[in-house]
Amino acid sequence: MTHTLVDDRQMRAPLAHADGAPDLDACAALAATLASVARRIAMRHFRTPIAVETKTDLSPVTLADRSIEAELKAIIEARAPDHGIFGEEHGAARDGAPLVWVIDPIDGTKSFVSGLPLFGTLVALLDGGAPVLGMIDMPALSETWIGRADAPTTLNGRPCRTRDCRELRDAVLYTTSPEPFHGPDATAFAALGATARMTRFGGDCYSYGLLAAGHVDLVCEVGLQPYDHLPLVPVIQGAGGVITDWNGAPLTMRSDGRVMAAATPDLHAKALAIVRNVLNHSDQPGAIPHR
């Protein structure tokens, strides 16, 4: 067995109660282990010569992406062989199971291959399709957020909280890049940016961690996949924030890729009102390109 960071007691501990509900204490401990394993592999390859391939959706992938996901999948299957797994690189296994783990081994591969430390590993646990546990780990920054349905979000083990920002004119707005926004989506984001106090670009999943920690107030994105956004949900919600699609609906495996995360319900509602107003007055559907 290669995953030496998982001790025998952890490997034997059940991840669910007798009634089938997840034991979030045990699952959070497993998430922390997964973060450690992913971090070790990522940092072995970070800022070293590494081959970069282009997938069919034109996004990049490396040996590090595939190695991390394979290792995390092996650890989860050793602990809970009946749980489902949905990963970016290796696809789905038992995805119809009541409990499903979602893995994005390197969120921000473009950052990773260009030496920028703002890449992360994302993991979620879904219970009946709803995310009840989420993790953002930033290997190069040694920062880990863990959110869960029954407790406050933590950053490196300490509770964290979103900022009490309720007005768009006071908000710091982030998105990873303006490139995925096209047509009405681009117009909607421009309208949102024109109202915010400050707009910044970059960060990938790190922007959501900054939101949960009270440094950023609003994150607006398009083109996200389930493994990009589902792990963020418990992190943002457990820190007091709100995260939905652009219609205000909960994020699911079937969401369209548009994501709005905000520090407070008031701010979230005002941001949604702006983008929906633009889209409702557009003759063209917004584009949903892949990141």
C-alpha cells in the first residue's frame, strides 16, 4: 500500500453511521488526510519540468493531476468501498451510491504549470446529491479550508467567517479570468464589476477560500464543472456566506456552470439581481464554456 500517511485506525474507522448517514467527524478527518497526500504529490512536481497535455475540452492536464486523483481514489475505496467517486481525470465509480466523493486533484492547472502557487485540491462528499463536506487545500501556501454541514468552516483548524459586506459598492469582486465570459454573460459580469468597489482576477479556488476567510466579498464565475464548485458549497456556507447558481438555485451535479458566491445573503441577492437583469433582457442565451 502506497498511501503511508493513512494510519491503520483511520483505515478501519467507518465513515457512516448505522443509519447510513455520514459521520462527518470521520469524513472530515479523512479529508484532512486526503489534503496531506495531495499536497505531497503536488509539491513533488510543482515548479519542475512536467509534460502538459491538452484534453478534449482544451483544458490542460499533467501527471500530477492524474497521480493525485488516483491516490485519493485508492484511499477512499480502501476506507469505503461502497461509496461513489466522481473525479475530473478518472471519471465516475458507483456514482449512484448514496454517498459520493467528488475530486478535483488540481484546480488551477494553468497556475500550477506556470509556477503560480494559487492552485488547490478540491474534495466534496455528497449525501443524496447534496454536498455536506467540502475541502479546499492550497499545497504551496499550506492553507486548508474544511466546511461541513454541522459545524463552522475552519482554516487550518481555526473557525473562519465571511465579512459582513451587504452593499455592492463596498464589495471586493473576484473571478479567475474574464476569458470564459462571452455574450450576455460578459455583459452581466461587466455590470456587476461596474457596481463593485474593486474587481480582481486570478485565484481559481483560492478566491473562495479568501471569501470564507473574510478577505473577498463576491466571486462570480461561469464554465465551472461539478468538481469545481461542489466542494466549495460547505466551505462558503459554513463560513456564513451564500453560494448558488445565477438563478439562486443550489449547486448540484446538473448545474449549468454559472456560480455566484457572496459574503452575506443581502450581497448575494443584489449581485444576482444585476446579472439576472442583464440576462433577462438579452436575446441570446449566455455561453457556458469550460474552464
